Amino acid sequence: MLGRACSQDKDCGPALLCVGADDEFEGSVGAPPGGMCTKACATDAECEAFDDLAVCGTVSEAPLTNAPPPMKPIPRVCLLGCALGSHGGVAKCHERRELACRPFAGPDSVQCNEDKSCPAGSFCFRDRCRELACGPRCNDDSDCKSDRFCDPFSGLCTEANPAAVPLGQECSDAPTSRTCGGGNCLVLFDDGVRQKGMCTQSCTLGHSCSEGEGACIVPRFSDYGVGDIAYCQPLCDCDADCRNPVDGCIEWSDPAFAAKFGRRGTCDIAPAGTTTLGCMGGGAGAPATDGGAGGAGEPASEGGAGGGGGAISEGGGGGTAAATSGGGGGTAAATSEGASGEGGRYTP
């Protein structure tokens, strides 16, 4: 079955092959965490025999990049199709934590500036028409075989150990910034005012990430659910755990988070009046601010998430940091991968 975990071809059924957890994808550096049933392809039509929404994509495509297509052809493989959002709790990507639903530029992808200029079944994202599929996405080394390491940028398991991501650390806005190790820099704005930069990595929404230092709770899109591509938020037990000087350790508003992720809260800008988790027993006062950075909103060309606070379950529109103790309005973000849109927070 397309997208299933595998260790040998017979795990995949007829006509599909197993790219194992120790097998490099052709044209890529890295193996799929847990292995993946797939086959080589040149068009979506070749993949649709295995799944109506299947996409012929290339796993070497950097996650959500707006970089131009490569000059030479890159081998493509069939990827299981998916849709963003919770959709009534229906599982996606075979409920595999090491797959994430994210956009891919298909073989016939064209440049665009709005959805209506894209063919049916695709949408305009970062200047190209893209389709959604379940791509390999390790969240930390535990998703890889013991002799491999999780590459936080590609989501593949590599033989070389990538530079660690200093999760939550302040970072440069420049796309070429190297301050975030193997990850990327997410820059948060509120009403056009830069709030902070945050070293982070892509991850699968609803799971732990960055070697247990983070929780994957910052969605990239206003419609989101467990299994979608997202950003990793640093975890903490008290303020001193937070790398960014503008952050405090904000206690989970729901104890289910503490139970799931094993830490008392997350590092973020605390809204005015919020008591953060001090390290000497009592709480620390929040810095003077008009509100937390909150979830990042969609760029204007993509509809703008925005919205108010409050708990947001697995689906729904944009909003702000419900998982923490509130947050500012929906904000825009820019990363080393280009502008992005986020909204709300995942709740378990």
C-alpha cells in the first residue's frame, strides 16, 4: 500500500517497491524514516492507480521552499495524497508520525500568484502551483535507524549527523542565516512589528520534535490537523530553559499538554499580565508587551489567518496561542524557506 512503512518489497504489495529505512532515495541524501512503499514515476497519473489523490513528487524538494525548480530533472516517486485539516478526525498518512502532509511541486507545476490560476487539485503556495502529499518527515533521531540521524531540514534520515537546532534561539532574518544549525529561522511579526526570530524545524503536527526539546504545535496553515506539516515550539519547565531572552516559560492551559509532552509549558513571548514559570518556586512576571507573538498568520495573498485566542482543536481557522496563556493577534511570518502562514495552536 502506498506510503506504508516497510522493510522489504513484499510488505508493499504488487507493483510497489520498498525504499527501506537504510536506503537512500535516488537523487537525495537520506532515507525515509521507517521505510516507505512507493515506485518511480514521471506523472501523477502513474501513481493514481494506488491512490486517487497520489502525487508524483520529489523528496529532495526542500520543505515548503519557494526556490526555483532545479536545472536538471530530479527522480520522482509516488506519494500518498492527503488534505490539510482534521476532517472529522479521519486519519491521514496512515497515522505515521514520520510522514507529514505538505505541499509538493508536481512534475507539471507552474508559477502562480493566486489559486484560480492553478489546475484542479492544486493551489498556489510560494509562487508555484502545488499538490498535497504525505512526505517523509523525521521529527528526531528516534524516527531513524540507530546508525542514522534525523536531518531537521529535509526530514530524511542521513548517515552524517546534522548540526543541532538551538530550538527557540533568536536568529537572523536572512534566508542564508546559519545561526539555526540544521533547522531554519521563523520570524514572528505583530501588526508589522518584528517580535522575535526563533530557531525551529519542520515537524509533524501533534508529536514531539527536536530530540524531545520541542512540541510540534505551531501549524503552518490556517486549516490544520494531526499529521500536517508544522513548526517545533521549545518546551520548558521554567524561564531559565528558554534560549530567547524575550521568551518566558508559559504554563500549558490544558494539563493534557503536560501529560503528552512531559514538560510544564512552552517558551514564548508572554502576554502582559501573564505569570511565567519561575525557576525558584514562584512565577515570574511577564515582560511589558501588548501580547504574545501567537501563531503566525497567512500572508495577504493567501487569505490571512489572524483571529482571536482561545483553545483551537485539530481543525479550524487561524488564531493565536491557545496552548499557551493567550497571545496577540494572528501575525505574519518569514523563514529561511520564504514567507509562510500559520494560525492557532494544536490541542491534543
